[in-house]
Amino acid sequence: MEILEAFALTNSYRAAGELAGCSHHTVGHWVMMRDEGLLPDGVTPVERGKLIDGFMPKIEEWVERSNGRVRGDVVFDKLGDCRRVAERPI
């Protein structure tokens, strides 16, 4: 979902950020740009890849298995363990 479309639907930076998959600060920036007339017609935000994208299936598995209770620092440590195992020579 596009950022401005999500904001129009929710009228909330945080809720729009959750729908659009970005920070509420990013939503605020784009809304401010639109309100000040600084967006050329037809310009929409570009979605960029994130470093975490390659790990999302594993992270989602841990979140589902823990019913959303897994902490971020635990996930970070587990991902480090996974990377070390993957980098080990055979």
C-alpha cells in the first residue's frame, strides 16, 4: 500500500506506517511534502530493500512459534548463530 493512500485511509502516521510497511516518521515526511505542494504529479515513494529481507522467513517462523513473544535481541542473537553456521566451511 502506498504511504499517502494509507494515511488517507487511517489519518494516523503510526497506523499508516504499519499499513505501508515504513516508519511513522516517513509517513509524516511524505504528508508534509504533499501538504506543501512539493510532490510532482505522479511521484510516489520508492520501496527499497532492507538488510533483514533475506532473514524474514526465519524471523516470521520464530514470531509465530512464540506467539509474538520473542524479543528483538533474542532474534538478533539467533540470526548471528544462523549466519555463523552458514559461513562455516564444509
